Amino acid sequence: MTSATMLPEVRFDERDQCYKADDALDVGELVSSMHVPLSATYQLTRECNLACAYCSEPPGIKTSTLEMHKMKIDKLAGMRRIILSGGEPMDYPHFWEVLEYVQGKFELIVLSTNATRIEADEAARLRELVHYVDVTVDGPRYQHQRIRGSYDAVIEGLMWLKLNKIPLSVICVYMPAEEMDPTNLLKRPRPTNRDVMHYIAQQGDMLGAVKVKILTPIPKGRSAGFFDEFATGPEIENLAEFLAAEKKKNGWKSRIVISDWMKIGQGHAWLIEPDGRVIASPVWDEPECYKPFGNLTTQTAAELWDAYPYKTEHLAKYLERTLIVR
Ligand code: SF4
């Protein structure tokens, strides 16, 4: 079975940058015809040139050789979308070879990067090799610097992507509103959450982003001790209504997509770690907020799909049925 034939009822909408299926189609029935995931996040390396305060995927896992990565990628045949990620994927020494290697193997090739490695030449190459790019900005300069650093390099990378007309998603993590540990990097003073989200929506519009994706944090990696409870319910609904009103008032064009984990449910994402271990994430019932369910080095993707406990959450999320969209 090829990538074009799995889930023929599901199509990728370039304008909205998401998978879609007729609303009348039941997710459970669609799942029953799948033999591999629709989409997976493939971590080339966990090394990164930044050290973000809340990083959920910090260093500490050894990566694979180029040949091992190629072998694992071949095993994902039939999957529709691969998201090359990390760590910082562009820091993997054979990044460009891998990017060339995945050409034609998947319907969509996506790069999730911090953008600091993107200048004119890289953007020109990426234009030919990726369908879109995901980049996180943590807010205006002060907020971003405290969380992530390298604000100017990130913005410059984003500008190169815009100049090269590469479709873009701008991502921001919505930090919880409650008071935090005073030793925490994110302690006040800082802009209010709404100020930051407003800024990100404006930046997304200025950069021509197809999507502005707002994520709430998960207790994983360095974020594990950042908050006691998920941001969910009325707090997130109110944020969505605020941004919808601001979008109308300001004429922003980007779609605003908000993830409320309590709506999405656990384990929607396949993360393929650099050594081949495959985990479902986020799984907050587990101590480290993820659930390992196999290894792509030793198993087939179909075997892993069989063992994967969150199939419905996976497809519902990628069809945006469990997301808040404005
Ligand atoms: S969040 Fe991304 S950019 Fe930041 S340290 Fe982690 S992998 Fe690197």
C-alpha cells in the first residue's frame, strides 16, 4: 500500500494546512482501515543549539547513523506525513542527506525547527524540499529571550522563510497564569498571557503564516515542574474568544489553532526518538508524560501501529476534530 492509498477519504488542505475528511465520516471507522499512522514526528537528534526553559525533548538520547535513519525511514512507507524534528534537526550532521532521502516517500514533508540555522541559502534549499515549516516564538523579545534566547536569529530565520514563500506555522506555548516558583526563569515581571498571544497572532499575520498554533505546556522533559494543572476549560475558551475578536478587528489572516489537551486526550502523537524508540505523547497518566510502545529499529511500522493504544486520539487530532480553531 502506498502513501496515496491509505485513507483516501482524508485529504490535505494546503490553504488550511491540515488534514480533512467529511464530517459525516466516523473517526473510529477511518482508524479501522489504517495500518500505519497518518503522521509521525521523527527526531533526527536530541542535540540542540538552544536550551529552552520548558523543552520537552532535551538532549540525552544518542542518535543513529545516517544508514540507520534511512533504514527506519524506509519502514514508515505508507505513512502520509513525516515531521522532521529534534532537538534541532538542522544540527544533525547529515540533515540535508536525510531531507533529500525522504523526497517522494511521503505525501508531506514538514520541518520543525528553531529557525536559527536558516539563512538565505538554507531557505532557498528548503523551498524545494519541504511542504511547510513549524517554528516556535515565545512572545515579544523579553519573554522569548527568557525562555528560549536567540530572538534575533529566530526572527531572521522566519524572515528568510517568508521571503522564500515557504508555508509556515508559527507556534507559541501558552504559559499557565498561576504564580510560579520564584526561582523559575519565567517569574514575573512578564507580559500577560493575552499580551503574548496577541503578539504571536500579529507576528504570524506579518510573516504570512498559514497557522498560528497555540499549545498549552505538558509536564514532560524540562517542563515537568512548571505547573500543577493543565490550562484548560474556560481559561482556554476565553482565550479563543479573545483571539477570534482580535482577529476580526485586526484583519489577521492566519488560522488560529489552540490545543487544549483535555479535549485532545492522551497519546495522539507518535514520536520516533533518535535511537528508534517510539513513544506516544503526551500521556499524563505516566510518570514522564509519555508511553513507549516499541522500537522502529527492530519492529515494522505496522507492528507498532497494532501496539499503539491511542489510534482514535491520533486521527481525531490530525483531522482537527479535537482542536479549537478560530
Ligand atoms: S524546545 Fe526545541 S529549540 Fe528549544 S531546546 Fe528544545 S529542541 Fe531546542
